[in-house]
Amino acid sequence: MANQFIAHVEIPSTNLEASKEFYKKVFDWDLKDFGNGYLLYNSHKGITIGLRKVKKVNTGDSTIFHVSVTDIEDALDKVKTAGGKVFREKTVIPVFGWFALLIDNEGNIIGLYQSH
């Protein structure tokens, strides 16, 4: 099992169109209709991202995944422009790099990771 990596991440959303726009602006993910209230982005690099329609998002009550970015400050600026919030500013991870946490337009907490 040591070679098992994450293949798919699913994000809850009460408004799929607004979330689709948010993630397009922040990460340039092109989420496509996948049927039954579901949108899907395929990175073609072994991971997919899904937006799942829900009645309510429970902020902070889920697993947090981190998206690799080249510049956390730039990503956080995009988050603010797209209607999200900064939950935790850029923070050092000794030896590895930095991380930050954002709150998307629905209240989901998503991590950002920038390596050295």
C-alpha cells in the first residue's frame, strides 16, 4: 500500500456555478458537467477534482488537501479577488517550504503548498 496516492478530491458546494468560477479564477481548473449535480476537472496527471452539490457546507468539518502552487502570495491574491478569504497566511514548514489556508466561496478550507 505504500505506493498508493490520492487520485481524486471531492469538494462540496451549494452553488456549483459559483464554485466553478472560483476555482477557475484561483487555480485555472476547467470543471465540466459530469451529470447528476456534479462537476469534474481532470488534470490528465493522475488526479481529478470533483464539485459535489450539497445542501450545506460545514466549514472546517472535512479533510484538508493542499494544492501545490509556485507562489502562495499570488494564489492568496487570486483567492481574495475570486471572493474567498485567507484563513491562514503563508507559514513556513521547516525544510520543506510554506503553506497557507484559504476559505473558498462556499466555506471549504483548502490548503496551499509552495516548496523551497
